[in-house]
Amino acid sequence: MPDCLFCKLVERQLPSDVVYEDDVVLAFNDIQPQAPTHVLIIPKRHVATVNDVADARVFSTLIERARDIARQRGIAESGYRVLFNCNPHGGQTVYHVHLHLLGGRQLGRLG
């Protein structure tokens, strides 16, 4: 998608602080972190929202990478949060599916 911010990061048209990359995903530090570790993990192939994911393996791949990055960052044992936002009421601001990995301190409870 030519106007998608995250597609531009994948194509290296814009800079990012990459923490992991393979053929399927790109992971980078969030520019407005909400926790000491705040990594965004995205599929390289453009999918706008969670509602548009046609293959559930997208989710498992993103979660597996989040787990691996949490281990690498030393936060797996103390705990971390993984989060998808979907559409405006869900807090989505960039319309390219992405998983937030948050950790490194005690996070507030949800619900």
C-alpha cells in the first residue's frame, strides 16, 4: 500500500529501530513507548486490520515472534503484554495489522 506508514518501514523508505526481521515479519521499537519494552511486530504483507486477516497463521507468527523477543529482552519470566488494536474504537491508528509487545515494568490491569 503506497500510503501505509508500516509498508514504508518494510520497504525501508522510512527509518525505524529494527529489533528483528525475517521473510515474514518486521519488529521495531515504538517511537512513543508506553513501557520500557514496547516493540511493534508487523507482517511484511499488508493487511489493514485484524478483521481483514484471512489466514490465522498471521496471528500465531506474530505471537511467536513476540515471545522470542520477550525472551531476548529478558522480560519473558517477569511478564509482558501482547495487544492488537482494531479500528477506531479499539485504538488502531495505523491501518496495518500490528502486535504491541509491552513489558519491562508492572503494567496496569485490564478489565
